[in-house]
Amino acid sequence: MLIGVPLETAAGETRVAVTPETAKKLKAQGHTLRIETGAGVAASAPDGAYEAVGAEIVDRAAAYGADLVLKVRSPSAEELALMKPGTTLVGMLNPFDAEGLARLAAAGLTSYALEAAPRTTRAQSMDVLSSQANIAGYKAVMVAADRYQRFFPMLMTAAGTVKAARVVILGVGVAGLQAIATAKRLGAVIEASDVRPSVKEQVESLGGKFIDVPYETAEEKEAAEGVGGYARPMPPSWLERQKLEVAKRVAQADVVISTALIPGRPAPTLVTEEMVRSMKPGSVIVDIAAGRGPGGVGGNCPLTEADRTVVKHGVTLVGETNLPALVAADASALYARNVLDFLKLVVTKEGTLHVPMDDDIVAACLMTQSGQVKRT
Ligand code: NAD
């Protein structure tokens, strides 16, 4: 089968869907690989590395002209125009973007959004949300440490003692857990908050302190259990109490890393302008939810500006919306392995494409087929 791998053109996107490592494996399976010139350069994979494993380096039109196109982000209108009806597209296509999916359907593509894979054991090896959130959590701490004008670890020197940084992590999913682990390795003192009570143990096992906000009603307890491992919106009563607890910790924090998300909904506001005002000068907030706040404005903090670093009330707010792209080589390596694993489900042993709808992962990821949007 002819597989095309275009150069990603979305602003700031540095990742690539196939690395020389996975190209070699696809080639060994008998496929012909067409990689767009420069597709892997930003992820430290020059054209020569692909050629060395038997891939062809081609122009954009030839990459999009393949039977199966492997991407990181959804194609632009110009890129879609290069694809023929019946092409299969695999990528992070944003399952909640109804307009984007309608465009893919209108182009006659069979498309799979890998973010829609269920959070099951079998789907773990192709779970792009986890592989990329893990990197985002790590890089958020690295960026914070870079922006913060003090030390993370406690230092006892002849010139005096420096206190350890106090880091507050809001949202303890995959990104939050990696942020805790990374900040801990740097010597910070960590407190973390989440709506799901099950994460308390995980926070503690990584050496952090869980900010406990007990549930007072059956409704609060039920909401906190979430659905499919994901958070659900919490009742206002609980959110008010959480806000008070978080506000106390944020006022004392040197660094806040916020990662709280609810699939398909705006990110919850957890750090208000008043809380930012209460922070010490020189504190840093890295808002992983940047650009996903209510109405697409802000993130977990309404003052965050997407893709910008700004200083407000003496606090540095980092609104980087694509942290994994700042770790392009490893983010691509993990993403490409996720893609390779997913292909095992939709490519037959004979090397042709099929759509096995009795497979729950395939059924969940299938977004468009035969001109129709399958699910949003
Ligand atoms: P996510 O990116 O959707 O959200 C990040 C975190 O924000 C979540 O922990 C969520 O509970 C939290 N959050 C939402 N609203 C909040 C609020 N108001 N205050 C504080 N925190 C809030 O989450 P994720 O990283 O994708 O992980 C979701 C779940 O899926 C986790 O339980 C994770 O362990 C689980 N998971 C399971 C598998 C698997 O079994 N294969 C794989 C990956 C993740």
C-alpha cells in the first residue's frame, strides 16, 4: 500500500507522524512510503534518515496522493484539496471539531481521530492523549523552571540558604502526574488538586500533598467519580469549596502548573484574576489548558493568553498550547509508535485497508466514511 507522510504546516507544529524507526517497520511490512521533503527535520529526522530505511522523499502533492495519509494534525483546506476521495487519514483530528470533521467527510475521506480511542488496557499502546500529555506535563515544568527567577531545590550554601520552590499542580491526569514527578525530581515542594478522589494516592506516591476537598452530598460524590476515567463538571457547591482551598495554596505558590480539562467542554476556571493578584512577584503559571477556557479565551486561568507568555500583576503566565511540539523528537517517536500500533487494526495481513467496526477502538476512532460524519 502507498503511505504518505506530509510535513505538518500548522503554526508551531514540529512533530511528524512517522519517524525513521516506524518507517523501517512499515517498509518491512511491504508498504511503499512517501515522505514529504523536510517532514521530519524539526523532529531531528532529516530526509536522509528516511531514505536510509527505504522511504521515498517526495513533494507535498505526492505525499497527500497516497492511499493512506498519516498526519499529526488535521489537514488544512489546501492540503485536503490534494487528497482523493477514498483516501484513509489517521491523525489527531479533534473529534469535537464538528466543522473540521464535516470538511473531511465532504472530501470523501475515511478518517480516524486517535484522540477518540477508549482509555482501555488494549488501547494503551495507541493512546495519543497519554503519550502527548505525558510530554506536556514534563515540558510545562521545564518551561516554568526556565521562567522562574529562583531555584527549584532547597540550597544550603556558604552564602546562605535558598528555600525550595512551592509548586501547585491543578488537575492530576497524565500531564499532572508527570508534572508532579518532574517537579519533585527538581526538588520542589508539591501540592496538587483534582476532582477525582482516586488520584490522592497517586499524588502521595509521587511525593506530593493532595489538596483534600471532601464531598458533602451524594451529587458531588457521583460527579467526582467521572465517566470512563474522565472528569465530569462538578456541582457549584464543591467547586466553591475547592476554589477556597486552591486560593490559599496559590497565594503561597511560586509556580502553578494547571492541566485541568473536561473532554468536549471548556476548561474549568481554577485560578481567578484575584488569585493571580495574591501571588508573589516573580511567580510563574504554566497553563496547559491555554486557549481552551470558556469561549476559547484563557485556560484554567482567564488571564492566560494562548501561545504567548505575558506578565500580569507581576506573575508570568505561559500560554503555550502545544508543549509536546517543544519536545519534537520524543513526542514524534511516541506518537509515531501510537500510529503504528493503530494501523495493526485497520490494515489486513495482506496489506490492504479495512474498517473492522466490531473492534471498539476502530469504531471509536472512526470519524468519517463514505461522505458521512460517523460521530462527533
Ligand atoms: P484530562 O486531560 O482530560 O484532564 C486532566 C485532569 O484534570 C483530570 O485528572 C481531571 O480529573 C482534572 N480536572 C477536571 N476538572 C477539574 C477541576 N475542576 N479541578 C481539578 N481538576 C480537574 O485527563 P487525562 O490525563 O486524559 O486522564 C483522564 C483519566 O484517564 C485519568 O484517570 C487517567 O488515569 C485515565 N487514563 C487511563 C488510561 C488507560 O487505562 N488506558 C490511559 C490514560 C489515562
